[in-house]
Amino acid sequence: MKKSIPFMIVQDILLTGLILCVFAFFHHVLPRLEAMDRSEPSPLPAVQTQAALSPAPETEQSPPAQAEEESWGEKFAEYFSPEIETGENFYKSPTVSVTVETVEQELDGHFQRWYVADIYIADIECFATYAENGSFETYTSAPALEIAELAGAILSINGDYCNAQAQPGFFVRNGVAYQQEDLPRCDIAVLYTDGSLETYAPGEYTVEEILEGQPWQVWKFGPELLDADGQPLGSFNTSSAIEAANPRAAIGYYEPGHYCFLVSEGRLRDGGYGLTMAELAQIFSDLGCKRAYNLDGGDSACMVLQGKVCNTRSGQRELGDILLIKEPEVQP
């Protein structure tokens, strides 16, 4: 039985297709399957959690470690001495350095003499005040040498006459505040426990503000002598009699731990007639002080170094209180 031509054509097409499929399977598909079996399985893509989607919280970083603040003893080490050293015009120890210079100069056509004590301390307790009877609220007086000895003073000058004033006003001595409700009408000077010293005119402060700053001493005689830039003031909060030439006692401030005391002669033929307030202010400015403050003067002006009065006193007035530099372990 003979096959028809159409049948043979279809048969040839089917056979050819089969051959092509077999060829494709062995030549393309099978090698790929074998390769997939030999390859490492690919990891599944990571599932992002909410934590991954949200920005990671910033880790709190500790503030950079700050170097410890240099102590006064370290800062002014070159002025101190490991052992106590003394001389006619100086005293040095591990905590105190005092050098007194005598200055003689012509001012306004007049010969003048004053004494400047350059002071470095390692502890704020080295800068103390002392009242003759131990009380700053009642007045008794004694010679400057006697008070200095009682207080254990290396160096001292007269104070601000606070315990003899009719209206004591607000003041602080060795960290103790007195008369807190009353404000003086004069300028005040404040030595804070951090060693800084500021001067204030009436109306520039309140008692609460001063006490919040932790004052170590507050004096109340005045006037203040320098402006905020360390330049002499053009006018002074005082009377014309006090502003005129007189023997002087005053304190100057350079920086915490560094101060100076100044006492001038006056009312003496060989020591000058005294310094005016303007001259006193100019001296402190020339010294490079940032602040300066006038204390009680006249016959009270007196500087004592190691048991010896430095200036030729114009009178023999006894004192009620003193400012002093001492070793910290000596408690007046």
C-alpha cells in the first residue's frame, strides 16, 4: 500500500521537529541544568526590618575629656619656692610670694614715695582679712604691728575702716557676709572665691547677685579707680577732700592669684604730700592692673612686711582691721 505524498510530507516535518527538539535538549538545556546543579545556591535577598528602614539612632558620645584647669601653684610656680625664703623686701614659700618695691618719683613737681607689694598666692585662703578684736561689727583698735602678728600676716595693709563706720553696709570677710540688707553708698570691691576681683558702683549690683557669685571678701570704702579696660577713671565716686593728695592704701588686681598692695607716703616733708586719686589710678594702670580699689588712707595708711612697717607713717593711728597675706594653715 503506497503512502500518499501529503502524508509523507507531514511525517518528514514531524520527524525533523523531533530531531531539532532532541538536539536542543542535549545541546542547550541539559548543560545548563548540570551547571545549575554544580553552582553554589544564591542567598535570598535580606529582608529589611523596620529597624533597618529607620535611621539608626545616633550613639551618645562622651564629651571630649577636658584638661584639668591649671592650679595657681602650677601657673605661678616660678614665683614660689620649695622652701621658705625671706629677705628684707621679699618672702617666698610653696604657696606665697611677696616682693615689696619702693618707688620714688616726681609727680606734678612734687617728690613722692610709695611702696608696691607684688603678690602671688596658691590658695584663696592666703588672702585674708582680720579685725583687731576678732569681730568686724564692733570697733576696737591696735597698732598695725600688733594686729599683723595676731593674724599671722606675712604682709598686711590697713583695711576699709568697716567696723568703725556709722553705717556699716553690706560687706563680706573671709567668706562670711555681714549686714546683708543694707547697701553702702560707696563703690565696693569684691574678691570672689575663684580669685577674681571686681569693683561695682552703687546701683550696679544687688546683694543677692554678689552672694550667688560666692564672695570671699567685700570691701566698702572706695572709690574704684579703673574702668573695664584697666584705664584710669575720669571721675571718682568720692568727696573732693578724699580725692585730693593724701597718704594712700589700695589694692590692685591682675588675674586670679596675682594681686598687689600699694601704700604711699604723705603729709611728710621728705616723703611727699601724698597722691591724688587721679595719680593713684594712673599708677595702677601703669602697673597693668585690670582692677584697682582705694582703701582707708590718711594716717591709717600702713604696710607691714614680716613684722616691719615699710612706710614712714604720717601719724600713729591704730587700726581696727587689716588685709593680709598669710600661709593657708595660719588661721587668724
